[in-house]
Amino acid sequence: MAHFNVANPSAWVTRFAPLIRPGGTVLDVACGSGRNARWLARQGWRVEAVDRYEAAIATLQGVENISARQADLEGAPWPYPGRKFDSIVVCRYLHLPLLPMLAESLTENGILIYETFMAGQEQFGRPRNPDFLLQPNEMLKVYSIMLEVISFEQGIMSGSEPAALQRICARHTTH
């Protein structure tokens, strides 16, 4: 059984959320039980929350401003073909083949807010599998050719549970 975090939203998300178009649509990818989705919905955004775990999605059913969908983001086709979002939020989830799809799924001036684990996380706990850990500057390399990077951080982030993370906030603009 997976553990679902219903604690406070990511500080990275709350820091950059003001860049999202007021009242816009936000896709929360691999949302778990929705710590970010719930916070975003309370701020007035319309949130599409997607996760592979039915138990997680069930906790979001009926929450105002949230549409919850159970979908396999790794073994099935992208569940939002042709849809565009004013923002996409991803926290502590990585499936490398999705990275370009996320950029393509943003509206003009849409905001990507992404935070996930990188190499070095092995010393703090899970994930330890290198398939789920970014290499140094990997997110910056991927998104700097597709999006306008607003902010990027990487390294050991201290807190109640230290972690090796990469964080990016970027805007979709036509070049």
C-alpha cells in the first residue's frame, strides 16, 4: 500500500504559483492524495489531478475545483492528448519520456513547476534506483531548449527530511 502525503504543499509550488493565470487550469501529475492539488484548488485554480493509484485518487473525489483521474502515466498513452494547461505541477515523480510531453501540454505563457529527485538522493533514502534520479543539470538541459527558464535549483535541500532535488520553474513561450 502506498503512503499518501496530505501534508503542506511543496514550498517550490507555493513560491511560483502566483505566476499561473488566475482561475486557470492546472495539471497535477502523479498527485498522490493531492497535497499540491488541494492547495491550488483552494487558491481558485481548476485542478486536474492524475495518479496511477486509485486509493489516492479516491481521496480527491468531490473536492471543490478538482477533477481527479486514475491513469497509468508510464505504461499507457498520455491521458490528455491535445489538451493544454495554464500550469503543470510535478513533485517528486520522474518518468523521463514524459518531460517533452509536459512542455507541449502548456498553453502560451503556461507555467511548469517541477521538483524531483536527483543523483545523491541514495544517501537519504528512496528512490535509490538511478532510473528515478536525474543527473546534475538534466532538467535544465531538457527544458531550457523548450521553455523559458524562470528559476532552477539543484542539490541537497535541507529540511525535516533532507533530499537531493532538482527544481525548475519555466514558462512556455513561442520562439
